[in-house]
Amino acid sequence: MIVITGAAGFIGSNLAHRLKAEHDLLLVDHPLTATKAANFVGLKGFTFLEHDAFLQQLEADRLRPDAIFHLGACSATTEMNWDYLRRNNVEYTQRLWTWCATRERPFLYASSAATYGDGAKGFDDRTPPTDLTPLNLYGKSKNDFDIWALEQKLTPPRWAGLKFFNVFGPRESHKGRMASVAFQTYKQILATGGMKLFRSGDPAYADGGQLRDFVFVDDCVNHMLWLWKNPHPGGVFNSGTGQARSFFDLAKAVFVALGREPNISFIDMPADLAKQYQNYTQAETAKLRGVGCNVPATSLEDAVRKYVAWLEQTAKA
């Protein structure tokens, strides 16, 4: 039996769909909303537990999973209740780690690219987490756990934390305003025929020329599965393409995938967002390749084409 926490979420549900054919699944999450329950469509024969009940049963030895993929967390970058984030994102993860370490089970968990803060020290997963300064409490909670994990002498037999970059792909619509720009572009094109991107506030970047490491969710799942199945030194790894692309490129790819001429215009960035906006992110992937994970990244255009095809097919279902 494989456990996936955060299983009704974006990355967790895609992992569940990938594993469903070969493994018994125990899917863990908060009580399901209608939009998140839709991510389980097509899954059969799994067991579902709410996250608190799962932890209680696990620590009471009523469950003996073969591996735990821990993708559940409070991911709101605006959350200001540190006590809640500490309990939910740090201490909960520590308890899962401890169970996996003492029972000798693999443990893979979601860290975050938010741990890199403003990017002043780069986006290299070889940088010690103690040297990083996240910009918000969510990023701090993820970085605090990374620091703790790397200090432990008792570890799961195979473990990895993954710092996901700008992930996009199927089963993210429940995220609403926090869904990817690829999804927002698709919806806006259908509604208005065009897409509005933010103007640049930095003369070094053209409007729409701000750069992100856009990574297809299938690639993130590939990284997790490789790190689970193959021997390697435990550690924290970036999950990205290693190639930054512009928002203009992303939006244009959605138009092309829909068979339409690009119709992209620009609007001013909200003042509160401009204060903490990053014009550039790009995952350094040498560490992941160095342990033998040479899974090729899906190109932006191919990923968008696959995603739009999935969205179109889902809309017809």
C-alpha cells in the first residue's frame, strides 16, 4: 500500500493517477470539497482518510504502508498564523518522517521553491537551507523542515524533499486564482479571445518577458517516482526544467495549442504584488542529474499542447 497525503490536490492527484494501475492506494487529505473531489474521477479501489485520522492510525500501528508521499500542507503564502503552519507543515511532517525512519519505509515530501526567497542567493538545491531566507511564513515552514531533516541521524531508508517550481498541468482548477498562468490563459482565451499579462516593472525585462521555470506536472511526478525507486543519497532536490521561459512564451503556446493567433495585451501589476515580485526563477538541476535522475524535461510547447488537449477533453466529458 502506498500513501499519498494531499492526494486531492494538484500534484498529489496526478501522482495517484499515475500509481493507480500497480499499487493499492491510501489517499489522505482534508475533508473533500466538490472541486477537489473531481480530481479523483477515474480512480477506483482506493481508501480515503482525513489527515488527522491517518496520522492517528499510523502512529497506533494500525497502518503499515510500503511508502509515504507527503504532499499535503498549508500552501497559502499569505498565511500569517505561524503556530498553525508549524503544527501543520513542520511537526506533522516530522511525525511522518519519524514513523518512516523507525519502520524503514521510503519517505518523499514536498519542500518548495519558496524556500529560495527573493532568489538573491540563486535557486541551487546545493545551497544549505540554513543560508536561505524565505519571504513568507509558508516558505519558512518548508525551509525549517528541510533544515531539520538534514540534521537527522535516523533517516528513512530512501528519502527526498522536492522543491517544486512553477508547476502546471491537469487537475489544478480547484486552485482558483492560484492556478497556473497556463490555466488562467486558457480560461481567459475562451472567455474573451485574448490574454492580459502584467507589464514589467523592471527595464531589464520586456512586458511579458519576466521569466519562470515552468514545469509540467508529469515531470514532477517522474522526479518523485525516480527518487522513490532508485538508490541515492537522501536530500533536497529541485523539481524543475532548468530552463526559464517567459510568460509571453507560455501564453503564446496556449494560443497555438488552441489553433488561434496570439492576442496578448498588458495591464499594470497590482502594487502589493509588485513589492515582492520575482522577475526570474530557474531551477538548478545538476544535483538531481548527479544522482542519476536523467528524466528529460517536457518542453514548454509540448507540455502546453498536452495540457490544453486534456482540458478540451475534460470539458467535453
